[in-house]
Amino acid sequence: MSRLSRGLLNLSRRFQFTGLLAFASATLAAGSAMAVPSFAMQTDKPCQACHVGGFGPQLTPYGRDFKLHGYTERAEGKSFTVPFSIMAVASYLHTQTKAAEPLADGFRTNDNTALDQVSLFVAGGLGSHLGGFVQTTYDGVAKAWTWDNLDLRAITVVKIANLDTVLGLSLNNSPTVQDAWNTLPAWGHPFTGSALAPSPSASPLFAGGLAQNTLGLTAYAWVDTTYYIEAGAYGSPNKTSLIRLGADPFSPGSIDGLAPYGRIAYQTKLGGGNVEVGAFGMRTDINPGLDRTTGQTDRYSDLGVDASYQNALDSGDVVSIDARYLHEKQTLNATCALEGAPGPDCADNRLNDFRADASYFWRDKVGATVGVFDTWGPANPFTFADNRTFKPDSSGVMLQLDGTPWGEGKSPLGPRFNMRVGVQYTMYNRFNGARSNFDGAGAKAADNNTLRLFTWFAY
């Protein structure tokens, strides 16, 4: 193991709650925020400048460049802006067939209204080289506070082969939260959801399984606003730190050593808009449930490709398309040993995951989005024993209509206030392995079709 790797491993093992707060405070005390209104105050630009439809998290080309430059851009004459923001999401949820029992304490088996989350942000740029954001969130379904997304950056701009190049470091707590395109899991579609909605049991570890229970350092280069390359590694903070931060240290478990991560992307102009194509990968060895007694680990090898297209039309309308395909190879030796089922029939698993969404925003205010999702793989009676077919297959379509009346910064409550209201409808073609009778008791995939009405505020 290299000296850098040993250093990162020691950092992840010794990482403490007080250390995070001290680092975050020192870095952000004089700045503003990311994908939240304090960034608009820092740059003196409306939310529409950074975000498609005037509301996060979908980034415009300007928003991507702002992020990759470490959130450091500041309007001339604004040496300081208040670096705090708040966000809240509330929704009403109706599922086609009510659940057998409530999905969370204090809620009904159907037709629930919930304060999904309230988030507080400290975010912004400090000088021309440091910036980032820290988010903490109250989960209104679990009724608990937790640390949420973290992205702290150090950047510099140099010339390489006479091309302007941003060189950066990102300290973050979720693989892909640092990514600047809306194709990868952290900022990908759907852009808002509810913990009360039914969801399939199988998904790749890479698709959010390492969010807020890891800590990573990645280095990147953004060359001529065209070529992007990034590499780094993630480790697991110790159990005590994660508990203090409100995270679950046992699920999926601790990373054994370090998990390498890599990302490349190419962006260029095409057809009056911007097109991006890229690839990404990660390899993670996990001690499930923090258990080390088997002497083995669960290995997850993730490789994927992604693409996006965005065009701001002369009419003021905006078209946006995002897609990704991910293949995950799982070798679950530790889990199978713990369950008394060692051998390749239990351990070897494959998951394929495809996501795509297309949006049209009229005057960059009223949007319509269609998203498709499909997860599939071979049957495994050990891993997927909770469904009739022993398969992970789930697929469907999500439709969304939304409106953001003040994305241009002209709210009657001032330029910091922004709001989105919308309606979602999720339709399942397959759920946990089958279209019908997936559980062996007659349940159909369509029983999980869900209507959601939501409001989303930021200040």
C-alpha cells in the first residue's frame, strides 16, 4: 500500500465528529453555498443560471463549471455573503394498494402526508482556492437528524498544453456527490422522493449504498471545459463517529481498507446544446455488519457508462436528457459464510441497472419529465430469497410535472427564496422479480404504483 493510501486509511479510521465540524467551520466560515440560495447570493445570479428549471439539482453548463471551480466564483464587490441556507420538502403519497402495515412509525398504511426532510446548509467559497458545502438533514419519516451531503474542495487553475485546466481535490462522503453531471446516483433522477414510497429490494451498492457512511478524497482535472478525469478512494469512518453523525455504521458495513473510484467524461457542443459522454467505476470490499470473523469480505465491482444532453433554446425553453448503465459484479463470500451457505451458488451475483430521463422546461419554469428505470440480473435463491422468482428484476416509468415560479430570483420574499411544486406518478412493470405474484401471495407489480404531490422550498 502506498504512503498516500496508508494516510487515507488512517484518516478514515481516526475521523472524529469534532474534527469534521472544526474542518467544515474553518473552510466555510466566510463563504456561501452549493445548489442552494446562498450560492445565488454569492454569485449574484438567479437559480436559473446554475439549475435547469430554476431549481436544483440539475446543473446547467454554468452550474457545472461553478461546481468544478470549487464553488469559488463571487460577484464583483461581494466580499462576504451569509453562508447559510435552509431547504424543506413535504409531500402527500398514495399507493395503488395499501401496505399490510405502515412503512414507518406514526404513519398510515396509505394516503400519508409527511415532512420528508428539512436541510440546513453551510456553503460557499473562501478566496479563489477553497469552497464547498456541508448539509445536515432532519428526516421527517425516521424523525432523526443526520449529516447529509458533504463536498469540500481545494482548486487551482493552471495551463496545460496552453489549455485552461482546473486541478482540484474533493473531500466528500458519498461516491458521485462530487460529480458535475446529473447522470450518476447522488444527483441523478428522480431528483426528489419519499421514504414512504414502496421501492424494490435489489439495487447496486454503488447506487447510494455508500452515501453518508463513507469518507473519500478524490483528485480531478477539468481541461478546457471539455475533458474530465478523476481518481480517488473511499474508506469508512469508525462506528462511533458514524453514530454521532446520525448514520448507520452497520449497513452495508465497513469498507475493508480503501475502495478506489475513477471517473472520466467528455463534454462538447452539439446541435446548439451540450453533450457529455463518460464512464465510471469503483471496487469495494465490505465487512458486512462490521463483522470480520469469517476472514472474508463481500466484493462489489462496479463499471458503468453515462451520457447527457442539454439545450437552452432561443425561446427560453430547456431540453435535458440523462442516461446511465451500470453493471455490478458481487462476490458475497462473507455474507454467504455468515449465513451458512458458502460457495459460488450463493456468493456470485450480477446486477445490471439502467436509468434514463428526459425533461422539457417551458420558459425554464414549468417542466415535464419522463424517467425510466430497469434493474435486472440472474436468479439467486440465496440473495433474493424473499421473492418467488429469486430474481432482482424491477422496472418502470416515473412521470413528473412541476413548476418553479421564481427561479429567476424575483420572489416576493426576496431573491433568496425559491419554491417548486410538483406531482409524480411511478408505474411499475416488474417489482422484485416479476410482473405478477412476485411474492408468491398474489401481489402484482402495479400494486406499488404511487402518486406523490410535493412542495419544495429553499431559502
